[in-house]
Amino acid sequence: MKKVLALLLAALMLFSFAGCGKKGNDDDALGMSELPIAKVELKADFEVPDDFKIGFICLHDENSTYDLNFLNAVDAVQEALGLKDEQVLVKTQVPEGDDCYIAAKDLVDQGCSVIFANSFGHEDFMIRAAKEFPEVQFCHATGTKAHTEGLKNYHNAFASIYEGRYLAGIAAGMKLNEMIEAGKFEAKDAKIGYVGAFTYAEVISGYTSFYLGAKSVCPTVTMDVQFTGSWYDATEEKNAAEALIAKGCKLISQHADSMGAPSACENAGIPNVSYNGSTYDSCPETFIVSSRIDWAPYYEYIIKCAVKGEAIAADWCGGIAEGSVVLTGINLDVAADGTLEAIKKAVDDLKAGTVKVFDTKNFTVEGKALTTKLADVDTDAAFTPDTEAIKDGAFEESKHRSAPYFDLRIDGITLLNEKF
């Protein structure tokens, strides 16, 4: 019976992703707003030789919202630069182990000048390949070791997605306010649920920035976080969302890669802020907005560097200006009135520097404001803090390396379990 149910759930998830991952986007759909952040177009201001090849290594495939986001960016940069299919080699379902090294080696053998891998656990195997093939450029998303390894052909990349999550949090906070004003619950009961994968800095940075965005417009908000112990597990993510709803959470968001949490929200009629892409087609009654990293600007950057023989930054972190941090359109049928305008104002404030996501005036840790914090930037086996991260009254996320290192447990957020 369990196998039958699992197969049925898998089929449902696949159907849901078909809506989430189709070509184009749901921002043109009836009921969706314009994009809160203006789209930055790729600039094809250089010519790519016909013999150039780039390879991509993905942990999962298009059924994972995380990997689908990378794969959509591959399509975008291929179209923008006019690359032929034989110039773009993609490997999916590559585990975090020797399989990654084997995949990288095969892409080298097939003539790739640049190879990109998308999962944190791929890093050591990409470094191994970089040392073996110094003539090839190896680029890695979410990694932490490029700046300490010192290899000329190994590079890390990320984006200031904490800004995107903060903006999405504003949408969440405004929805809470609307429900409070409608008498659905009292302000003291304004609680968000968050489905997280692991208690890694990347996840902590994400849920904290989302919470701070919500708190900026709904001061009484609190948050419960339920971890799944997996980046991609539809059943666990659905169960986590349902558990959070049962605990009184009025809105759900997530840092997890399946449709498990959004589908649970749609079934329960609970507003949802998703991640890595719109779930509007599958969840039209509950979807509000989604933030994501657009990897196409980075792909274009590394291709341009490789073609022109220019050095690729050891750590690259794109933001709103580069087009790396994006939001979907807002579901006007679900979001609170004025959400689009509030987010657009916050975008301007972030660009101007008048708002900082991790401003220490806006949170406490164990009841105390922070004036100093050593962060683990130069990662070692013991995760030893080594770099002062607070400057001018704000925690500087992704300034000393591209990958997040914000790991503070701030007041107002309760971790219901911990999965490392």
C-alpha cells in the first residue's frame, strides 16, 4: 500500500512540476502582477567560437525545483549567446561523490573549456578535477573553498538571494496583516512556518532574511522552522508543511526543492511563498510570490571570461543589479493589496543602501543586540569562526566569500527540530 501511495504522490509531484517548470513564465498569466524587480537582459556583446563547449553537472533533474532553475538558466544563456546544442553538455542525477569527478572528467574528455556543478557536496570532487586538469575552468555554486584553495581554475559563485527572500518576506508580512485586519486571527498569533532542508548557513541565512522581511511590516510575527534532512524529498516536505500548519502557522515558506510544501498549502488553503520558481499553475489559490537566483548572468560571465582569456573571480556574488536576484510576479488574487508597491519601494531602498537586510537594530540574539560577530568564512574541519562580519551596524552576508555564512539563531524564530 505504501508503494502505491508513493507512486501516486510521485505522479502528482511530476504533474505539478509540469506547471511550475514550463517554458516561459506565469507572470503573464491572468491575475499575476508585473515583475517587482525589472528583468536584466543578457548582453551578447562577444562572439563565442564554434568549437567552444561548456558542461553542466546537476545533482537532480528538472523534477527538482532547485535543478530546474539551473537548467532553465542553461536554456536562457544558450539562446542569448547563440550556442548550438553540441556546445552545451548537461549531466543530471550526479550524486555528491566520485560520480561528480567522473562526470567532470568525461566533460573534459568531450572538450569542455568550462565545467559548472550546482550542489554543495560536489565541491571536493570539482577541486580534484581542477587540480588534474589545470587547462579547464571549474566553477561551482554554493561552495566555500575557492578563496582558500587558491587555484586559478577553480571558482565559487552564489547570489545575494537573502535580499530576494527579504522582499518575499515583505509579501508574507503584508498577507499576515491583511488576515489580522479581517479578523482571522489576532496579531499575537501571526506565525509563519518554514520548511528547511538542513541547518546549514545557507538555509539559516534564507529563513532569517525572510523572517526579517515579514517582521519589517508585521512586527508581531514569529516563525517555526521544521527541517527535513534532505534537499529534495516531496513526502518529508509535505509532512513538514502539514505539521507546521497543525501547529498554527498561518503562512508557509520553504528552502526545499519539491512541490511537497506548496501542495500541502494548496490542499489546506494556507498562503504560500515558494522558492526557485512560480507555483501559480499548480497552486493558484495559495501562491503569493517566489524568489530565486537567476544563474544565467553568471553563466554568461564565465563563458565571456573563458572566451576572452580573462580571469574568473574566485568568488562571485550577483545581486539585484546583475539580474541574479529575481522575484516572480505577485499573485494578485492571493496577495494583500499594495504588495507590489511595497516590494518595489524596498527594492529601491536596498539598491540605495538605506535598508540592510541584516541590520542589527532589527534583531536580537538571546535578548541582546549584536555589535560584533566572528563568522566561519575560511572553512576548516572544525568550522572555526575567523572573520568579523558586522560592519556599520549590519551583518555583511556574502561579502567575504560568495556562499552564505550567516548562522545566527535570532530571537523570534523557533527551530522545531535540527537536521544536519
